[in-house]
Amino acid sequence: MGFIKNIFNRWFGHAPTVRELPSGSVTVDLEGSIVTSTVSSSFPQSILRQVGQDVVALFREARAAQMPLAEVSLQFGSLLITARELRGGAVIFLFPQTALMPRPNENRL
Amino acid sequence: MHTRYKILLLDDDADWLSLCCELLGNSLPSKPEILTANTARRALTLLETEQIRLLICDLRMPRIDGLQMLAIVRRRFPELRTIALSGLEDEEFRSRAYALGVDLFWLKGEMQRNSKLFVECLESLLGRDTGAGFRGIQSKSLMDIIQMECLSRSSTVLRITRGPLIAKLWVQEGELIDAETDGARGEPAFQRLLAWRTGTFENLPAEPNRSRTIFKPINALLLESAQSMDEEATSGDPEKLESTNHRKTIWKLSQLTREGADFIVAVPTDGKGEPEALGTQSVSSLTHLTQKANELALRLGERLEAGPLLHVAGQNVERQVLMLARGDRAFLVGWPTDASGNLAEKSRKLVASWDS
């Protein structure tokens, strides 16, 4: 079995893996570094850090454009990210959007 | 001999199934036999074993969802009439369902509110003979479709959807009697509608009591429209061009006011070309914010593999803003905090009508 597996791995490479979407909340400081997180530790921390930095950057850009925002939400096909600005950073919520999961109230942004 | 058709209802909600069974069993004049299934697998088994005429399928279901089911059915049972039901008013669902070739898309809430119309549509689908008529129209312009309806001297209401924009045309015995789209009615609505290059359409039952606002024959209207489009395309006259641009700006402003938005900024995503803005003086700062928000969101979506970006929304005590991309431009729409309704949908509508 091990012999066949080796041959197949050599020919076709490893099968692509499916990464689970992050679910939970993250608190970040003003630089976007993670302070606390309830997202599964199996989710890559580097990507989570990038989420924090991008969200903080979004709040910063809005302030620079004279339109400071208290809350932002990014709606993707299969993930909703909502973030609220705090005095020393931001709290970010990540909700995977599956067919079985109820959608958030669309009347509120 | 009168054929008793069979209808198959597919929904994972048992209460809804029994409610539908009762509604359809009592109200359909042809008294069809109603079968039910609560999973796609069960529905497929019934389709294999029974002579089903019409499938009414819910879109949101576990495991195999409605859209997957409709795709399977279209391939395996091409003769089967299909109706897609959805509890959610989402244009994307509607377009995807029609792209899969469903005969009718209906909202569950609308079905309860307007059950008479739903029953009429259903009866018309059941009664449509297998031998007469083709289904599925591709690569035909709206002009062709309207001409076909008029030439066949039919009476119908054509409901045309282009993204979030909806228009209706009333045809009575081969004559176009009324048109309505986005606040416009009659000839202006018809002229606007002809500028649409893509969309989906469906036939609704005729409304013979609709008051007439269009009196010109259809050929004259089409000719006028074609002429004006041709003139606009070939005209190099700066005065005419200015007047056209002015008309467009007035139209955009009226749309903005009608929807209740504060401002809109349209920014080319590739950085080439000038941004356009209405209702705001802070064009350069908002342009920068739109570009940055679009870049950040796209990058984030790619890293997270979270699917396409639908929109970015933000709010503070004074305003709500919504950024969405369409084609090669990103749009930022500002709304007052007390704006009601589904703002994402309203913004999408505003953005869709920007170039129409």
C-alpha cells in the first residue's frame, strides 16, 4: 500500500486540501495585532493577523477621508466580517455563510 | 379524456408542504394530484417512477439545495415544468434560477399574499401543451422578443429583470399598451427599457383592465428608438453631446433623490479615467476611500478564499455608506442613518441604473 501511495504521490502530488472558513471573534490593537481570539487555533494565524491589519487599515482610511466609521462589514459570498472600532483597536466577528445558516438582518448594514 | 396532472412539491419544511398541498389542492381548477417530498433524493425517486408534470422546488434545502436539484432535473427530465420557490428576495437567486431554465420563480411570501396570481400561473403552466411552443430564448434582443409577442397577437405582461432593475410591458392583443420601469411610465419607460442589453424575462398573465398609456404602433416606437440610438452613437455635434450628458446627469440625480441616497461616487478600479460623483463635494477623498476599500476587501477575500465580494458597508452616527464593485468600477453610495429598507439591494439598483 505504501509503495502504491508513493507512486501516486509522485505522479499526481498531494491532493488539494479544503480550508475551513474562520468562525468566531478577534480583538486587535491599533496596529492590527491580535490581542484575543476565539477562532479555532487550526486556522492559520498569519491570515487572521492579516484580517486584523486590513480591518484596522479600513477604519484608518475612512478617518483619513473625513468619514470616520464606527462599524464596517465586509460581505463575501461565503463569509461575513463585521468589525466595530474600539478605543484601542477593533473587535472583529467572522461568520461563515452557508446555505443552512440564517443570513444577518439585511435591513441593517 | 381529461388528464389529471401530477405536481411534485419539494421542500424540507413539513409544515410548508402541508400548507402548499392544501392551497393547491383546493384552488387549482384542474384538480391535479399533489405529491410531496422533503429531500431531493426522494423527489428524484418520485420523478423516476411517476409521470410528474410540474415540480415546485424550494431553493434553500440541506445537502442538495434547490439550484443543484434544478440543474439535475433540467438535464434528466427536460420536459418537466419547474417552479423555483424562495423565501428570500434575492435577485441573484432569481437570475441563477432562470439561468437554469426554470419556468417560474416565485417568492414564498408573495405566494401567500398573491395566491390567486400564483394559482393562475401554475394552471397556465400545467395546461401548456407539450406539442406547442418552444422554451428558452438566447441571443435575442428585447426588440425581437417584443416583436414576437406583438406579431403573435398575444395578450400578456412581460416582466423583464436586469439585475435589481425590474420593468413591465403590457401587451394586449398584439399591441403594446403600457410600459413601466423605475418610476417612468408609458413611452419614456419603453425607450429606457430598450437600452437594456441583457436581462431575463418572464410572461405573466394578461391584465386586460390595464389603462392604456402608449398609443403608437409598436413598429413606429421601435423605429423611433433605433433612430435616436443611431443618432446618439454617430453624432459628433458637441451641443447634442452636451445635451445628452445633461439629460443623463438629470436622470442620475432623480434616481439618487428617488431612492433617498445622499451621494454616489463611481471610481474606475484600474485607476484610468476620471471618477464621477453626485451629491458630494469631497470627491477626491471619497475616491481614495473607495479605491482603498475595494483593494483591501478584494485582497482579504482572496486570502480567506471567501468567495466573491458582494459589498463593504460602514456606518457612523451621521451616515451609512456602502461600497460595491460593478464591471470595471467601484461605487460608494452614502445613505442617511434613518434610511429604511434593504440598503444593499437599493444601492445595487442605483448602481445598475447608473449606465442605463
